Amino acid sequence: MELETTEAKPIGKYGSLRLMYLMKNNKVLYNSLSIQGKLQQHLVEINERANERLEKTIKQMMETYEVTENLKENNQMEWVRQVNNIKAMCEEVIYEEMIYA
């Protein structure tokens, strides 16, 4: 007989933020997920979906705002500034729609 080893996936940044939000602001959902044994799975899913959405949205916004490799080559500081701004905007949407909802 073989023992099954199930390795827990890390909950990551967005899963941790969601956990803190649930513990402080939505105790009913937190307790329900905990009792059902689905809390870890919920947090991992939130983290994975948030990371996927962040990556996709950043790529789309970089195209929209024309933050290109050409800009990176010609003005690296401006490219970094714009990428950081885009990432911050995308994270705000993720926080509002996925973490704190």
C-alpha cells in the first residue's frame, strides 16, 4: 500500500491578502470555507487567477499605452516608470474585483 503525498500549494501574495480580508471582514465565508476544508483551495485559486489576470492585463495595457521594447532601448527609466504605473493600476483592479470582494 502506497501513501499518497499531497503537497500543499503556496497561497502566494494574493491568497494571503484574501485570507487577511476574509478573517477581518467576512468571517462567515471564512468559517464556512474552513469548516468545509476548502479554504486552502480557495486561496490558491484566488492567487492563481489573480496572477494570470495581472500578467494578461499588464500585457494588454502595455500594448495600449505603447510601452514597447523600443522605448525600453531608448529611454529605460521612462519604460520602468510606465511599467510600474501599469502594474499598479492592474493590481488596484485585482484588489477591488478579486481580493476585497
